[in-house]
Amino acid sequence: MGAGDPARNRSTLAHRVRYALRHPRRVPAHARRALRDARLRLLHRDHISYYRAVMASDTARSAEAAVGHSPSREQWARIGRMQFDYLVRHGLEPHHRMLEIGCGNLRAGRLFIDHLEPGHYYGIDISPHILLAAQDTLVREGLQAKLPHLTLANDLTLAFLPEGHFDVVHAHSVFSHSPRHVIEECFAHVGRVLAPGGFFDFTFDRTEGEEHQVLHEDFYYRTETLFRLAAEHGLAARFMDDWEELPHRQSRIRLTAMSGRTRTVGP
């Protein structure tokens, strides 16, 4: 399924008019979202506080909808399972230490936690509301004995995490909601926390046309832009073609430390 039509610019008036004509029942929901966007952008000048307010609003309606734009628990579970199955096929093993950026209410995290050895899952999110929902998921799934870490973050410098610690870093549907400076901040620091031989997988909304955003919530990037940003921070990028075969509208990239630039990890 991949990224749909990667040449489409969803921010143009022509696209919005065509979309409204094809999906008239969705217009009221988009109008409410646009009004919320305008209000929150006046109240919150930086993106982290803005999107934290978005998550608070969405979580109040439905924790499942807050992490997937669908209140259906079945859809929530299906997308989480797809993420889990993909990473296991690509080498995630129980002894690995995993950092999930934007862990939400553990849509996939509950499966990672169950798969990994106790204490080997570390989830961070900018939203305290969704982290409380994550605690509810832990209880519902009976995963307390796995001792996962769930931590509130205010940025993506990852400064509070140890060097060379994580075999796998994962960020699903995070950069699709992030302006470029947030992505670059993550790229500048994620290499420090990766263990030798580790990798960082993330999804993003791909465009092959002009990069653009819809409101202040959804961002569309060219693959070569993200490759270039990664290279500037000593990370080699690989487009994950097999992810495009799965029923998900985002694309996926894997980052690893460039040869000769792996950080030395102390004893």
C-alpha cells in the first residue's frame, strides 16, 4: 500500500476542494481540526508544547484515536501487530535493548515489552496524558513484571539516556507529525545512544513533489531530504522497500552509524 500518491500536495486549495467533494462527511471533522490548530498555534509557539496540547485533546476523546486517528481498537491492535511482526522479521531479539520514541499508549509497545527480556524496553513520549494511558495498557495486558521504562520527554536530544545502550530505536508515526528541526535534533543525538551494530527505524509521510504540511500536525518529506540530514549526522540511511508492501500509508527508513563513525562505548 505504501505512501499512496507520493506526488500529491495535500496543502493546496485544489486538493482540499477535491477531497471535500469526494468525502463530504469528513469536512466537519477537518473543520474542527483546523479550528483547534488555529487556537493551539496562538497558545503554543513551540512545536513540542503545541503537539502536547494536540495529544491531550485527542487522548481525552480516545487513547486509541490519539495514536492512530481511528477509535477502533481492532485497527489499533492491527497496526501495532504489523509494527511488531516487521521488526521481529528484521532481527529484534529478546535480549536486545529497545528505545521507542513516541511510544503512545503502547499500541506496538505492549508486544515489544512481552517479547523482550525484563527491563529492556524504554518508551518515551512528549504527552503525559498518553503515558498514563500506556500504564493502563500495561495493567490490562498483565505486563508489570516486565518492568518497562515509560518516560516523559521534552525534546529529542535523548540527553538523559546512556551512550551506546540501545540495539534498536523505533519511531512510528512520529516524524509524520514533526517539523524539520525536530527531526534534525533527533538525528543529531540518536547515534550517541545506539549500540554498535544497532539501528534506528522510523516511518514518515513521503512526498515526491514539494515538501509541505497540513495544518501544523502532518508533515510530508522527500526521501532524499531525510537521507541528506542523516548523512550530515554520521548516519547511513536505507529505504525499507518491503515495508511498502504492507497496508500502511507511511514509508520507512532505517539508519545505522556510518562505517568508521561508530561511537566508542566504555566498559
